[in-house]
Amino acid sequence: MAYFETKNLTFTYPQSSKKALDNVNLNIKQGEFVLIMGKSGSGKSTLLRLLKKEISPVGDISGDIDVNCEPIGFVGQNPETSFVCENVRGELAFALENQGLSNDEITVKIGETASFFNLNNILDKKIDELSGGEKATVCIASSMIYDTQALLLDEPLGALDLQLRRAMQIELKKLQKKLGITFIYITHDQEEALTMSDTIVVMNQGYIQQIGTPEDIYNEPENAFVADFIGDSNILDGTMIQDKVVEILGVKIPCVDEGFGNNTPVDVVIRPEDIEIVEPEKGFMEGDITSVIFKGVHYEIEIMANGFEWLVHTTLLHNAGEHVG
Ligand code: ADP
Ligand code: MG
């Protein structure tokens, strides 16, 4: 049985002419780490709020939502705004209120949670004295303290700087695996998406564009939107001449794709790391390097060839002005 399932879910806010969610079909199982990504305004938060039924937004709704787990924790973008107590211990205790626990049981739960999340040395600190990462951790700890079966996270690391965000991503992923609870995690950050989840849902204007593993989404994007959204890419108009042969910029090139029929217009996506720079006469096209930028792990190179500015990633050094294949 799915923990969260939506069927043809469509939602429109009052006084809005445009659907915030349009025919969304999702099936999220126990223990899954699902990441929902899309630009600002694509409907991510609306979807999350509908899945956490008790804070449902008001509006015109059709389709089905089926939720088969509880309790469900929620972590928003600014942990600060959800804090209600002065210090960390109080915050954790507050999360356990109304659960019918005795004081002793509450003390034990707080102790366990503090150890699990490494909060022992900040338990009695004031919330105001915490760093951004500590605040995020306390917020996640308190939303999980009462045997949470699923955690919904709406850009929980958005306020942190890059280095801390990366560290927290790794911690969160470990935590999810260790506890085996279901995570539904929203982000607009493509790196976060590729590194964290089992499944990525790409949204655009209320629609789901593609659902797949990070590898599927990166290597086999279903359309140019997804390709452009995740990772860098060269996107061109092409023609599938026949199975396994595509024509781009007047050149016929072998490819792995089939089933498009003959002479069918297609969008062609070529990842920059999949292009090899060779001697001029040995390539499919000849061109001139217009720029070379050192990026640490690789060089980012632009090449003008057949009227198209190609983006190429390579670990081999080339120079601007070089004529290449
Ligand atoms: P995301 O989280 O992907 O940025 P949202 O779910 O917040 O997207 O918003 C989806 C769409 O719904 C946007 O067009 C947004 O302007 C609109 N919207 C969000 N909240 C409200 C609201 N409370 N009232 C009216 N429109 C809203
Ligand atoms: Mg949002």
C-alpha cells in the first residue's frame, strides 16, 4: 500500500485563473526518499501542503489524495518561524505535548533524540544562540521525535550557505536510510536533487514533467525542459533519419535511440561531458574554440561549430582560438 497517493490531483487557488496543480499522479511508498523539484511557482509547496492534510490550502480541488501514514512531520524553509520555545530542550518537549506521555517518558525521549541528532551540548542553549545548521537540525529533530512515519520537507536547507547545505544533505540522507522513514523533500537546487534521493519528480507549471531515478532524469530526460533543468546540456533541433541515426546541423550521427520512425523532428540533448574534442578532420564537425574556463575538476569549453555554440566539459586543456574536431 502506498503511503501517499494522488490521482489526477488538480488544484486552483481562489481568484487565480491558473491551476497550481494540474493532473498530478504520484505514488510514494514506505521508506522512499522522493524529491520534488521545479522552479519557483511550479506547485511544489501546494502539493506538499495537500499531502499533509491538516494544513490543506483552500481552493478548488479535484482528483484523489490518499494518505496512509501518521504521524507526519513537516519542516519548512525557515526553521526559525516554527520555533515556539526559548531553548532547544523546550522545543523538543513541545513536540511531545498532547501525546499522553509521562514526564519521565518525555525526558527519556528527549535524551534519545538529543543523542541521535548530536544535540546534547546545545540542549540548554537559547534558540537565538544557535547557528543556521543547528536550527535546521533542531527543527528536523523535533518534527521526528514522536515516531514520525513520514517527513515532508519544504526546502529545509534553503537558508544555509553552500558548504553547510552540502554537509546537511549528507546527514539527512544518512538519517533517512538509517530510520527507513519516508521523506518527501522539496528543492529547486539540481545538485541537491541528484545527490539525495531515490526518486526525483520534476514539476513545471503544476504538471509533473518526469518521475525517475536521478540517473534516469539525467541520462534519459523525457523532454528538453527536464534536460535543460537538470545539468548543463546542448539542446538542438534534429531529425531522426532512421533508428540509431540522427541528423544535427546537417551532419548524420549514430546514436542509441530508436522507435521514432523515419525523418522525424526531435529535440537532441547532448551532455557537455559526452563530447570529445579531437583533431579537426577526425570529428563529426569542425569548429573553433571560443572560450576556455577552468572549473576545478574540468574545463568548460565553448566551441563554435556549424553555426552552434557547443558546451564541452573535458579534463584536457585546450586553448581559445584552437581549430578542433
Ligand atoms: P512552488 O512551491 O513550486 O514555488 P507554489 O505551490 O507555492 O509553488 O505555488 C504554485 C502556484 O500557486 C504559483 O503560481 C503561486 O503563485 C500560486 N499560489 C501559491 N500560494 C497561493 C495562495 N495562497 N493564493 C493564491 N495563489 C497561490
Ligand atoms: Mg515553495
